[in-house]
Amino acid sequence: MRFFFYSRKFVLLSHYVCLEGRKLLTTLNANIPRFYCFLRKEFLYDGLAHQGEFVNVCVFAVASIKGRALAFHVLTDNGAVIWRLPLHAFAHKVSAPTVPLDWLQFWDCFSYDVTCTVFDRLQESRARVQMKDGSWEGGQYMFTLDWYGHEDAEEAGDGGHKCAHVIALDNGVFAAQPNNRIQWFCPAFVTPFSEKPDYLTNTRVWKVERETETSRGFFYDPVGEVSRPAQVALYAKGIRSDDEPGSKPRGTR
């Protein structure tokens, strides 16, 4: 795939985007652990026909378009590849209920750059997901999608980064949910909570490099310099150090 738009200083060569001399790796599409399930047939007819019917498919990849729902690519059992289908198009039971997309996926994609990981510690774990009406649905972990390359994907705080754990729910549908809407189970380690903990969303990121770490000493032995703590906490929507004059510990007024 090669096409050029010289007037905009834009060149796309295969998977690489060159924009005004910079080369960036794009990940609009990502492989996922393939799985077999049913596709609601009306999604092959623009929602105009075949409601209540199903087609066997293999789901093999995902596309992430910023500001839109996750979009999955499938291979049908008659040899067609269908691109960019939403999560509520799929079921692993023909008896699965029809669930609105915004109940299954809570957030739109945060970036065009997406990664897929099967975390060893969570692999095949049981979990339950809190739906929009407050009810809980049990299910099994499949894989995790996470984003990078945009401030919406990397900033801390309520408006910051979220991942999407893809879970096959027991009722027959699939969900892609963030950490704060899932309870995980592990009989050897986890004592499940009966009431949700009152944890707060973290608003900070951390850095360990600061100007005072520069030294004339080869092994960073101080040479006429006053030692200071090296950790700086960066807060969402600005930079603030915990030892900043006049600052108060979080949680105080």
C-alpha cells in the first residue's frame, strides 16, 4: 500500500506515517486472540433484514478509531471478511439477549493507537461486570485493549486513561469494560468484596528525573550540591509537587 499527498507533506508507506519529516508507527488495526462466535445476521444487511438470525464467524482483529466504538474484523464461515463491526453484533449463545452497545462498551476509543495484551495473571479468570443499571453479569476474561499516543489515552484523573478488558459474559454477549466496573475472582488469593471499596481515582503520574540530579561527579557523588528528593508528582491538568510551598496533602481542606 503506497500513496502520496505531497501538497500536504504527508506520505503513507505501508504501516508507517511520515509527517513533515517524522516517522510514526500507526496501529489503527491490531491482532487479537481469535475467537469463534455468532454474528447477528442483520449486521450483514445494514440492519434492514434477517433480524434474529446468526452467522458463524471468526473474530480476528480490532480497529480503533478515536471517538468511536471498538470495531472488530471477522471471517465468516462462507469465506467473507467483514470489517469494523461493533461489539453488540456478536454473541456466543444464540439465546443471548439484545443489549445496547453503550452497556457493553462504556468508553469510546481514546486514540488510533491501540494495543492488545492477554495478561498472564488474568488469563481465563472469572469476573463480573457492573452494567449501566447497576446489575452484575458474570463472565470470563479474554484479553485487554489499551491505548497510547494521545493525551486522552495517557492523562491521569477522571478524564484520563482507561483500558478495555474484553469479557465473554455468561448471558451470551461480550463486554469491553474498564477496571472500575469489574470485580475479579481468584479463590487462592481474592476475598470478593460485598460492597464496592471507596477507592479514589488516581490524579497523578510520576517522574524520577529532575534537574537537581545533574552532578559533576562521574558516579553522581554530590560535588558542592544540596541533596533533594528526586521524585516529582505530576497532577492531571497541571504540574504540582507535593512539597510545593502552600500545598496541602490530598484530602485536606
